[in-house]
Amino acid sequence: MMFPPSIVRRVVARRGKEHIFSDLDPRRTALVVIDLQYAFMDETVGHAVCPAARDIVPAVNRLAGAVRDTGGGVFWIKNTFDARCETEWSVMQDMATPAARAKRAAAMSEGTPGHALWPELDVRADDEILKKYRFSAFLPGASDLPDRLRVRGFDTVLITGTVTNICCESSARDAMMSNFRVIMVGDANAATTPEEHMASLTAFYLTFGDVMDTDEIIDLLRNR
């Protein structure tokens, strides 16, 4: 991941090295794939489609294969709407028009076409599929992902998916603040614009964790 030299210098000055989590233990590493569902990838059924999300699927699949091969785990996270969102997350509803609220509910409710994972994803039988009910998969009460990770002994998470600056960054920040070592995968996250994507990754890299690309991480996993 190419950050401006000024950003790298600030990170190195604070942490002592460019990539603080380059000492990956493959058996303690989990890949977390955020919201790669029809609702964000298919204009015919989606409510907030990010076209770039379709482009990152090959990188996500390659990374999933490497994580499995080296003893880690793969977790597919599905953004989900249900009746509780109307009351327990009413602020989110109030920030959207009635039409937008209805479109989101239609795309994100269980059993709808929009809720399904994108068919080109390489989901395997031993992977875990979870629902989340907020932007962040690590927010207490939003999903049981943190518990599932800890039960299996994972302390490092690789964050991929869409949208970089919303659900992915929210999950990554909360994961770090839940005491996980977190790497956002630069070329396996997708945002609506390149500017939003880079701003999100830069903010995360400066304070919350590490950022690397798919090939860098695969090399680290396979050479331990």
C-alpha cells in the first residue's frame, strides 16, 4: 500500500517500523469479509451499490485461500436489517428519507435477494457466516464475531470488503479497541470513490492499526 512518505514517517516515528503487524502468526489470523452482498454489488436489487466492490472479489478469494491453507479462519459478514433497527438504531432511520429507509429494508432483510452473499465469492463449508446489525461487526451487541474469534484463538484480523470508509473502517476501529491486532487490506476494500478509500485507510493507518495489500499479506502468511 503506497502512502505518502510523510504519512509513513509519522507511523514509523510512533511505532518504530512501517508495518507493526508484519509478524503474523497464520494460525492466529482470521480473514473478516464485510458486506460483500448483492445489496452493495448489484444495481437491480441493491440499495447502496459500490461498483468497485465487484473488482476486489478476486483479491478476497486469493486471501481467503491463503488464510485457510496456513491454518487461519475465514468469516463472511452479512449486513442485516430487522425490526430492531427501527427502534434500537432509530437515529440511523431518522437520517434517511422514508423512501431510502424502505429501500434499505427491502435490500438487507434476511431472505431477500440483496441479503445474499455475492455468488463469485469462494465461500467454503468450514468458513463461518455471520449477520451484523450495525455498521461495525465488533460493536457490542452488533454481532457475535468477537466471541467467535476468541473461542478459536484468533488475535489478528484482516479486514476486507465494502464500504472501506463505513462498515469496514467502523469494524476495523472497533476491533482494535476490542484488543485485536487489525490489518485493513488496501486492495481488498472498496469505496465509492478513490478519495474516500484513501482517506479512510490513511486515518486507520496513522492511529488504529496496519494497512497492507493482498500480496504482502499472503507472502507473510506463507513464509512463517
